[in-house]
Amino acid sequence: MSIAEKYFKEQMKSGEFRRAYLEEKPKLDTEYRLEELKRDIQKRKSTDELIGKWRTRRSL
């Protein structure tokens, strides 16, 4: 386990940190996915490829 993983695990013991993390994580994940989609559109990837990627990522 890396130092970062150990630190994160320790921080998750704090109720305040855990609540904030669980609230913000979906927002950050959504922002990341939107940026990734924007890059794929700029690369002119096909609609089928974009939809396939979306379906694959949604199941995660």
C-alpha cells in the first residue's frame, strides 16, 4: 500500500472527511467523464464508439 493510500484510509476514519468525500466524489467523476467525452468528440470519434464507451463506463 502506498503512502497516499495509507493517508486516504486514515482520513476515511473521520466522519466529516468521509461525508465530504462521498459528496464530492460523484461530482468529480462526472466532471472527468464530461472532459473525456469532450476530448473524444474533438477527436471526431464515431457516435457508435462514444455510445459504446458510455455504456461500458456506466456499468462500472
